[in-house]
Amino acid sequence: MNEDHFDTIADAELHRLEKAFDAFDPDELEVDLAMGVLSATLGDGSKVIINSHRAAGQIWMAAFRTAWHFTPHEEGGVVTWRTGTDELHAALSRLLSEKLGRDVRV
């Protein structure tokens, strides 16, 4: 995959996540997206950091002492971001659900 295409799909994904996070109450979660790094700060001060990593061709996520590296998979014009065993939105939904104590879908 060329770098321009990667930048386009990674940027689109980070903006989708930013928009999804905007639906949260600011006391529960605040979000900032700048220079390919999305920072989500929860009410208790803990953070989820999601960033585009062009050199690796992945989106990286770090949260609660764990890290994931998601690789893009394109099928029928749809991009999903996956590790060997997990998908970005599913992992993020699971983490936030556990941390916030309620069902969260991102």
C-alpha cells in the first residue's frame, strides 16, 4: 500500500473515531485529534491514545498498560483495522465498556 493511500484511510478512521467520541458526555470522555494522534481522556484521568503509524502501515492504540497494532484490510471498498485476533472498533468498545461500566459501541 502506498503512503498516500494509507494516510487517506488512516486519517478517515481517526476522524470517524473522533466523531464517535464527540457523542460522549465531556465529564465521561474528552477527545483531541491533532497531527494523526487521537487522545481520549476519561473522567478518571486515564487515557486511550490512537495514532496513525505510516512507517508500519498501521493504526496503533495504547490504553490501560496494553498496546495494539491494527493493520488495514480492504474489501469491497470497506476498510477494517485488525490485529491477528481483534478489530479496532470491537477492542475499543470492549475497553470503554469495561472502564465506564456500561455498554459502549464505537
